[in-house]
Amino acid sequence: MIEKGDSILIAFSGGPDSVMLLYVLKSLQKKFNLKLAAYHLNHMLRGEEAKRDEEFSRKMAEEWNIPFYSEKIDIKKYKKEKAGSLEEIAREIRYKRYNYWKKRLKFRKVALGHTKTDSVETFIYNLIRGSGLKGLSGIPPVRDFYIRPLIYLEREEIQEFLKIENIPYVIDSTNIEPEFTRNKIRLQLLPLLEEIRKGATQKIFQSSLILKEAEDFIQCEVKKLLKKATKEVFKGDWLLDTSLIRSYHLFIRKSLFHYLFGFNFEETGTVLNILEKGGRIRLRDFYISSSFGELYISKKERKLPDTVLQKPGIFEFDKLNLKIILERGEKTTHRMLYRINISWDYLPLIVRSRREGDRVHGKKLKDYFIRKKVPEWRRTLIPVFEYAGEIIWVPGIYLKRGIEGKLKLEVCKIHGEKFWIFDK
């Protein structure tokens, strides 16, 4: 959590937990050669009380010889512009500002004053929201560059220590207002649980640690599954082997889609249904398709743009790593993968993606794809060559007879080492 020579930005509100955090890190500063600074955010929600907290924090940091930085942000103004509760918006802004000041000061870590009690409150809050293992794992001691040195101490222990040592702090009056969900948990539910079962806070915390171990195990299993099931595809997209996914336990399958894409319980069920039955859906901003052993997930609806080939030339579609070459002569000098010879009479050609209702010889083009077991997502990206409203060539799928001539038409990769739609 803390290493020698660390530079640590301390989130400092002036409340008991943050004062304890400042005290602990100041006590360790010399031993670990720490570079410390304190940051205070005035949410502009409590008028004079907020000004008092900021001034208190400034004076304490100065007394303890710790550089102090503060700023004011009108949280209520953001609330008008964004969806979510005041609590959620304030938290989001705090973390953004922590990250900003960490980068500005070129510090390595940000220390937060979360306690064991905070972790238990988070557990209960997430439990009543229907969270999975991750949400029930409590608050982690370390996540990325955030550290929480007080996470194994209860709030009452901290306040008792500060009282004995005669170290002052301020109280945020909103922490005792019952209209906030977390305050109800803190002020009403936790005391009731302690009344029902003495030591309930500690027991719940222990349970969250057990669930964290289970969460870590599940993540390891998901990584194993991903390593086996992931297939090469376009950058930013996902292509998964459905038979391998099906071979894993249902909970691992659910966890896979939760970890990769943040899908909730209902959304994960929708994806698993597509995985089993096949089909194509739009979920949030994801395009998802499953057929013939492949599950394809993308944030882009990839299509081949309609392009007119009026004369010999080279036509590149870089995002698809696809090149179309139309030229005279028989000699092949390119990385050719699909090739036909056509007559000049079939110009101009249109190259495009397939469309609903496309037919060849009176049959649906879709049936040709199915007969060749081409996964649904690939069908849209395989070029369709059309002349005068008639499909004359679909590489690897269909070729009209009697179109031969002295023009060479090739479909190939732009970059030989990169994925393209015909790679299996």
C-alpha cells in the first residue's frame, strides 16, 4: 500500500476519518520518506459550515507542515445537468478532482479515509441494490492508485483515538441527515444490527472479505475462459467461441459478460439467451450477434459502403482491412485471396454490403450464407458485387456464370498480418 519514497495526495475534508488519515501518514512520513499534500473540495452545499471546514482543514495542514490545496465546486449546478442522486454526482466529481490533482502535482497515489464501517455500509447499500459479488466485496484497501490505510479500523475506534489524543476535527452536518440512503444505513440500520447481534459490523466485514476472495477466484476463471475463447477480430471488437463459453459453469458465463461489458443481471441473461439460441440484438450501445459458433460484440455497426467501380483501379476499405483490385491482364502481383475474370460489359460494378431481400437465381442470398455456415455478423462485411441490379459475385459464396472476360477482379487484404472478414 505504502512504499518508501511515495508521493501521496490526501483527500482531506476535516472530518474525523480524514484527520486520522492525515495523522497516520504524517507519523509515517519520516520513516518512509513520504512526500505528502492535502486536498480539500468544498462542495458549496452547506454555506458557512463548508467555509468553516475548508478553513479548519487549511489551518491543520499548515500546523502539520503539509502543503494544502483546495477548490470550490457547485455540486447543485452539476445536479441540474446530470442524472443521478446528489450523493452519486458529488462522489463522481470528487474522484475526477482527485485524479486531476494527482496528475497536476505528479504524485503517485491518493489516500482516502474509508474505514471498516464505510466498507460495511457499502456492502449493505449494494446488497439492497441487488449487486453481485463485486459490489458485495466491500471497499478494497487498494485499487489502482487509490489507497485506504484506515480500512481495517472502525469509525468508533478512530473517534475514540482522536478524543484521547485531543486531536480536533469537524463534523459534516449532512452526515446526520436521515434523507440520504447511506445515512439511514449508518444511523438507523447498523445500530439495529448491532443490537440484534453484537459485533455485526465486524461479521459483515468478514463476510465481505470472503466474497472478495470468491470474486478474485471468479475473475481468474473468467481470464482463463477469455484466453481460450477469444478469437482474432477487428480492433475494438470481441469475437468469442460459443462452444467454449458453453462448456463453463453458468456463473462464469454470466461473470464474463459482466466483467467485459458491465452488463447487469437482466442484460447478461439477454446475452446468454442469444448465445444459446442465436440471433442479433442491440443492447445499450453494443451490437451483438451469435450464430455458427461465434459470438460477435461490437460498439460499431460495421458495413461496407456502397462503392461504384467504373474503371480499373484499387479500392481500399482500411477499417475492414479489405482491398478490391480491378485491372487488365492475367498476371497477379498482389496478395490475392479471391479472384475472378470478368468482361468489360459488366462495368460499372457496385460493391456493397448485403441487403435484406437480396436474391440470386430466385433464391435468398441469406440461404447461400447459411448453407456455407457463415456467421451472421460476417455476412454484412463480405462484399457483394452487383451489376445493373443483379448480384454477379459474392466471394466464396456465389459466382454468376458467363461473365468471364479480360478484366481481373481481386479481393484481398491490405495488411497481410491483420484480421479480415474471411479469416476463421
